Amino acid sequence: MITCPACDCANVYTVEDITHLQYGPHPDSVILVFIRPLRVCARCRLNFTDEAGERAQENAVKRYRTLLYSPPPDIRAWYEKNAHMLEHLSLFDVLTAWEEQRKRSITT
Ligand SMILES: [Zn+2]
């Protein structure tokens, strides 16, 4: 049972918060986009995250690192072929965009 840390109310509901996380050292950081469960207190309206939110973030980072170190071979090939047109995009950006695309095609 989740209770509100501010008012102790147990009437807490969850919304899906689309979170943009800047990840990695500047200037090579990327924006990871993931859905984080956000708890909302029905009484005092406090928004807060808990372990589920932390897990969602860890999973997003894990997914990204998996892609980073073992990108799908076709994406890497495509990137290498088109790199001259993508000079402002790193392979990381392309992978992030690819993952977004894949997520959309799963949900639609
Ligand atoms: Zn509350």
C-alpha cells in the first residue's frame, strides 16, 4: 500500500509520466525518454516517485546501454552508410530515435 509522504493519505493513484532524462557526460549526452509511474495523492495532490519510478529509470538506462554496446546490426550499417548526411547526429541519437520508433510501433 502506497501512502502519501506529506499527509499520510492512502488514497494515492498512479499516472504515467513521460520522462526525459539527460544521460551521459556533456557534450555526448543523450535524452532518454521513458514512462515513469508517478504517484499522485488524491487528498493533497502531491506528486512523488518511489522505487517503481527508480526501477523505470534504471531500466531505461539499462536498455540504452544494451543498445549502445550491442546495437542491432542493421541500424549500425544504416548509420554508417548515411553518416555523411547525419553529421549532427551521433550513433547514440540514432539508436534512441530507433528505439522510440520501435516503441511506437509496438503500442500502435
Ligand atoms: Zn497527500
